[in-house]
Amino acid sequence: MRYLPKSPAERKQMLAVVGSKSIDELFSSVPEQYRLKKALNLPGPLSEAEIIQYFKARAAENSLGYTSFLGAGVYNHLRSVITDTIIQRGEFLTSYTPYQAEITQGTLQSIFEFQTLMCQLTGQEVANASMYDGSTAATEAVLMAERLTSRSRVLVARSVHPEYRAVLKTYAKNSGLSVEEVPISADGTVDTKALQSSLKEDVAAVLVQSPNFLGAIEPIADLANIAHKVGALLVATVTEAVSLGVVNPPAEADIVAMEGQSFGLAPSYGGPYVGVIASREKFVRQMPGRLVGQTTDSNGRRGFVLTLATREQHIRREKATSNICTNQALCALAATVHLCLLGKEGLREMAHQNLSKARFALAELEKIPGVRRAFDAPFFNEFTIELPRSVKLVNAQLLREKIIGPFVLGTAYPELTKHALVCVTETITRVEIEKFAGALRSTLEQPV
Amino acid sequence: MTEHFKKASQHVNQNERLIFETSSPGKRAFELPPLDVPAADAAKILGRYHRLEGVSDFPEVSEIEVLRHFTRLSTWNYAIDLGMYPLGSCTMKYNPRVNEFVARLEGIATEHPYQPQELSQGCLKIIKLLEDCLLEITGMDSITLQPAAGAQGELTGLLLIRAYLQKRGNPRKKVLIPDSAHGTNPATAVIAGYQVENIKSESHGQIDVEKLRDLITEDVAALMITNPSTLGIFEPRITEIADILHHKGALLYMDGANMNALTGITRPGDMGVDVMHLNLHKTFSTPHGGGGPGAGPVAMKKILEPFRPTPVLIEKDAGRLCLDSNRPESIGRVKAFAGNFGVLVRALAYILAYGPGIRQATEDAVLNATYIRKNLEGVYDLPYSLPSMHEVVFSDARQKQNGVNTMDIAKRLIDYGFHPYTTAFPLIVPGALMIEPTESESKEECDLFIDAMKSIAEEAATNPQLVKTAPHTTRIGRLDEVGAARKPILRWKQAPARSEAAD
């Protein structure tokens, strides 16, 4: 087998050294009755060429050749070949968690840079070195708020990603947290009146998302003020991180839980992505996940180490701030490289292109009789439209034109029966937007 | 350098500042295609939400500078690609590059989790085939590939147990965890709403089965067992343990972190285990990447199937696959979307490369660990003498007599060209040296490692100071960790001359 570096003769020599007559003897501690008597029924072995062939065949059964207007938490953005070149270097790819600082300074320094970039983007003071994704970051941020306030009620805006809310519910169920939802107002943002009436002194955190799941940008500063009045913390989650190139960061929030997929990571059918928690310096000891800090060696040279590990499971066990161990380090590296490539101007330009293309798309769609913008609040690259008929049926028609239509909001919001969430990033061309608008127009012109 | 350093020699590497320190306004490394629609007036559209100044202090560098920056940083790392990485419990095996290639294919990496399922049959077939392979390997009845990593797999497993017991009337209060377990086990049990009861290992490092009998009451929901244990020793009484638990209505959870010792040899499902997780980044070779990403599938017996997290992969008419979220008894979602799909792709590619021959990988992994153990016995103290499987745990008891501890020996290994083993774990061995070579090491590499370990033992006896001050060959020496924790510096900041108030 090509991955195994031993000849039959070497195996024999090694067996002789350990004093075993056969390989089976090495497994003598496994009781005879549990040892498999026959080979596992697995496909293979396949050569490298056959493996590639298998996956190319599967790729051909997917959506190759379609143009997609889906976002809803996963975004298609331009990526540079440099990012993949770097993260495929074996020194990064095949290295472990940097517990041995002397021979992992590469990983450690890059994580320190990641933490810095995340702070700059979010307007926060400290950021950790990754959570699994945005959904678990949001959940862990709420649990962090629970520890910081010693309170156990959480208010979650209904405009937060439905799957993020679902993950929070799974975790909250056994943590003694009660989770209540706050409705959406007419302009698509969180209903502040309803929020204020639910807010009492027993609320640990208010969780909002901006831009929210319907595309609307939330008034983070106002929401923070409202939460702070009763001593609750505002937790803001960001699923479309490119927005931070042109939209003000949630600096007034107490904890930010962000999904970093937009920064150089492929959609990859749902993962792996990279979650981040950023917060205030005074809250750092309640933060989950790894942190890298700057220090010096005995000669005064600058170096980096994993730090504040007494928060973590391998030290604190049942008293840890989280059970997270393996995180998304390589995805965090990809985001770091990607952001260094984009730089200040590149990020601003990318964000601005998203803003421009989404506005253009909305204008084109609004020209179609019966199509209207559903919410008035400002948006970034996603917006909600209302159609005169079922979005599911419309999308089925669009597929014939090789267009994957917008997200069907009715599946997550029963009251939004004819609403669709349209996402337009910089990867979509004007021609594709016009083709989409044209296809939608002719679909709606057909009799039902 | 002396003749001892057979594997390593020193060479020059480049210094490199933080990327922010190399930044200079106006440089850029990325250009977008020109905007083909009218430019939006951001200030007008966004009003008070407009980030007028952009992101303050964000780097401004050119493409070659970015490439060199990260290439230089990479040369400061040790990696499996450079040599043996014997970190016990972490299973640092070869990461085949074809796996990286297929995970990046157009039509695989490009797929959106919300695209229509009729346009996702390729992705779903990959998930299905991996599910089938992992069920065959574990001998279990049902599986979820949702969890993002081992610790999330543990949580999923305990929530399944909780849901099952709840349905029978009482979720119970406690989870039993041996003192040799990974730290994630107790941390996870707390999140699942259970109290942790630590159980002491008996004198051979195994579960004290007689004591266990007394500990299991109607309050106990489950026992979390790691098999082989973190000492690398197989628990032969596992079925008896399962019977004791089942008799009292509790379930057996197995931490599958050490599955690299069992794959193709025996199956947890045949030994009474009710639910277990696998670490695809360990046994199934997906790259550790400096700490992740991973994937932590959870395999289970039939009784737990109704509670699987959503969505669940189901087969409809004519072999059409689909993700189903309508599962009334489900524990709910543990993660957005359909799991770390890109990691699943790599794990399947790994399994396909071996097929049934995956047993040979297990055999070689155990052979390597046993070979190293045999050669270092007598040089280092072996606190537990039962036969070990894929890893071996020594202690620093002998070297400590000269004031040299496991961390010193580990740091000295760096000078010899190796990554250190795992230090100070498991907790039941004071001064542990936990060595897991994996199947990916040749006899020659194992011999070099053995030579290095013997040489360090000799140095510890004759020149302990040399070992205690190691490493001597790295770009930086041992770092001030106490200082780092006391006054944490967790981000770069622009020197005070310029204001960063705008950020």
C-alpha cells in the first residue's frame, strides 16, 4: 500500500525485535471472540487516479454550470490562488495545535495576526483563534454572556439565522438557559418595542445578527443601549463578514460572534468554515477557545505562545469555559492570508461591489410587475423580495434556465409565504443579473 | 552539532515581522474585475451605518510580500511532512495529497448547502458512502456526520443518551468518567447537563470493574470509556462493563479517539458500546492544519437512531438521497448546515485508498508503537506494563532523579529533529511521555527516534543542564509563558504615535 513505508522484510525484523511470532500476537489483549474473522466490507483499494475519477463523477452530479443567487449564511466570493498555495504548504497543513511553541512559531504568529485582523474588523478588543463556525460561535457567545452575568434568560431576534437559533436551542436545553424570540418589525429589523417589553433584569444577553437573515442592517448601537439599561449584554453575530468593509462594525456590542467563511473559504456544501468570538478585554477570561499571546524568550526575542489555557478543557476539565479542543485553525489561516491579500483597499472595494451589485439587482427585479422589496431597512448584499406567487414554483422554473433561485424564506418563516432572500456578490456579473431578472419576468408572465 | 544528531542539521531561516509592520499605504495584493454595474453611493445608502474610513490599520502589502510572509512563517513550523510527529493521542499520520485535490474540485468545493437537493446528489452520495464505510468499521447501526470535531461528537453522543433516557422517563444525573480520560469528556458532560463523577483507575491503569458495579446507580446515565485507554491499553472487560451498565439502565459511550488501534481488527459495536464518536482528523487522516478543522461523526445503536441531530440523510424512491429535517424526536441541530463536508470528502478518499486493507495501517501503527516500547524499556520508566497498542506511555521517573522532567526531554527532542511526544498526559501518570508513532513511520525513522531518546537519556544522566535548557537549535528559546498569561498581549496595535480612535 502506497501510504505505508515498510517492506515485508522490515515488518519481520521489527516483529523479531519485539519478540512476536506474528502480527496477530500484537493484538493478544483483544479477546479472541471480538476479533474480526473476515476483512471489512469496504470499497477499494483505489489508486490515486481512481479516487480522482470517483470524485469527479460525484461533482458531475452536482450543480456545475448553474448561476446561484443563494446566500443565507454561505457566500460565494472571489478567492486568490495564493490562499490555497499557502494553506497547502505541508508546514501549515500537517502541523498540530501549537503546544510546542519553539517549533510552531509560524502557526502561532499567523494566529496572532488573525486575532488582530478580527479585532480590527469587528471593532472589538480581543478575538479568539476560532470556533467551529458562526452558529456555534453565536451559541458559545451566549453561554459566555450567561457566565458573565450569572443570569439565565436569553432574548434572540427572529431575524437571526434560523439554523443558528436552532443550534442555540440544542445547547441551551440542558444548560438551564431559557431562550425567547423577539419578533421582526415592519422594516425588517428587530422589533425594539417588543424587545424592550421582554427585557428585564434577569436577561443575560440579547442575540442579534447584522446584516440580519432578511438582509437588513440592525441598529447595533441602539440595541446595545437598550440591552445595557437592564445590565444585559448585546451579542451580535455577523454571517456575511465582507459587509464589514463598508458597514460600521458592531463595536458597541459586548460580544461579537462571526462566521468567517466569506474570507477565502469555499462554500464546500456547508463546511469547514471558521467561527470567531471577539469581545472586550475585561471579558477575556470567560472566552472559550484558544488564544495566542505575545511574549519573549530568555534572550528577549519576541515570540508567541498559546495563553490563558486555564480556561480550557485540557487543564480545567469539567470547569472549563467550553469543551472545544480541535478548532478551525487552517480555515483561520486561509482567512488571514485572504485578508492580507485584500488589504484595506481590496476589502473596501469588494464590499462596495457587493453593495452596488445588490442595489442594481434589486432595481432590475423591482421593474417586474408584482415583484416588490419587502423591507425598507438598509441592506448590504442580500435583500428580501415578495413575489406574486410561490417562490418554490418560481425557483423550479428558474432551474430550467440554469439559475439557482433565491432562498425560500417560507421554509424558516411560515408568515413569509411568498418571500425570497436574494444574494448578489461580486462574483455575479451584470449579464447574469439581467438574465435572472428576465427569467423571473417570463416565469411570472406565464399563467399559474 | 554532534554525531548524535543523525536526523537534523541547522540551516538559516528568514526573519519576518508581523504583516502589519510591513504595511505601507497604497500597496495592494488583490485586484477585482472592474465593476460592471453603476457604482452605489455607499454614504447615501448606508447613512449612519457607513464605515467611512474602511478598516483602520488593515495591512496594505503586495502579492509577493504576502506570499513571502507566510512562506517564511511556515518554515518556522515542524510538520508531519518533515518527519515523525509522535504526539500521543493525536494520531499524526500522513495526510495524502490526493485528498486535498478532490476536496477542491469544481462541483465539490463550489457547492452551496441550500442548493436544490436534486442538484446535490453527488455531495449526498459522498456522505452516504462515508456513512456506510464508518458503520462497517465501527459495527454500529446508525450514524450522523454532523459534528464538527471530536468534542462536539461527544456532546452529540451524550445528548442522544439524554434524549433516550428522557423518553424512558428519567434523563438521570451523572456521567462516570475514568481519571485517564481526555479533558473534553468531563467538559462535555457538563454542557449536556450532567454531573461528572471521576472514577479512579485500578493499579494496571484499567477500569476497576468491581468498583464500577458499586458506582452504578439509578442516577448514572452513562460511562464514557476510551478504548484503548489513553495509556494505549485495550480494556478486555468492555463487554462486561457494558452489561453492568445496561443492567442498571445506563449506556456505554466510547471515545473513539484511539480508533487507529482497532480499525479492521475489532469493532466497538460488537463489544456492547452504545454510542461513540470518531475523529476523522486522527484515524482517517484529514489534516490537523495547526489545530483544525476536524469532524466528529457519531455512530450509535438502533435505540438511539430516532434522536439523531437534524438534518438526517435518507434514501427516497429510486435511490434519490435527501436531507430530512422533519424528525420529531431529534436532539435538534448541533451545527449549521450539513457538517464539515470538506473534511468528510478527505476521509472518504482515505478509506477508498485502502479499502479492506485499512487493517494493515492498524497493524503497522501497533507494530511501530510496540517496537519503540521494546527499544526504550529500561531506558525510560514504564509505569503500566500491560501490552500497549498504538501508543506507549513512559514516565520521567528515572530522569527526574537528575532534575530532568518530561518537558525537558521533549524540548531536547526538538534538537534531534523530532516533534516532541505528548507531555504530562494522561494525568494518571506523573511526568508522562506519551508516544504515538502511527503507521506512517518507516523502520528507519523509528530507529532514529529510538536513538535520539536513548541519547537524551544519557545526556540527562551525564549533563542534565544541557537537557534542561533545551532546545538549543530553534529560532527562539523557551518562552515566558507566565508573563504571557499575566499581562496578555493578544493583538498587535499601532504604535501610540498615531491614533487608532477611528477603528
